Amino acid sequence: MTRDALHDLVNRIPEEELPAATRFLEYLAVSPAYRAALTAALDDEPVTAGDARAIAVAREDLREGRVISHEELLDEFGLR
């Protein structure tokens, strides 16, 4: 199959199926490591009291807007 044939196929997908098609194509387009992470078994380790506190702090930070953007993070580490 060529990319042109694939584009034609995508153009024939019904509107209501576009979200599913998008997810599948994104899955195919990402790295093998990312796909492996998506299909890995769920973490069955119990949440410790320390974990629960850290999660609560992170959620509070989100609510209060104490976050930085992805772009700011890339700049901070010189990745952009």
C-alpha cells in the first residue's frame, strides 16, 4: 500500500470513526518503547502513605496553578 492509497482510505473513514482511527494511527506512529509502555502490565505495587502524600501535593499544585509548561521545561533543560 502506498501513502496515497492510505490517504484515500483515511478520507473514506466515517466522521464518527475518526477518533478511533486517530488513536490507532498515533499508536502505529510512535516509537516501539512507547508502544511497549502502553501495553505493559499495570503497576500492582501498593500506594504507600508517602506516595499518597506526594499525589495530594501534586494535585494541589495543579489546582493552584503551580506548574510549568512543556515549552518551559524544554527550555530549562536546553532541549529546544
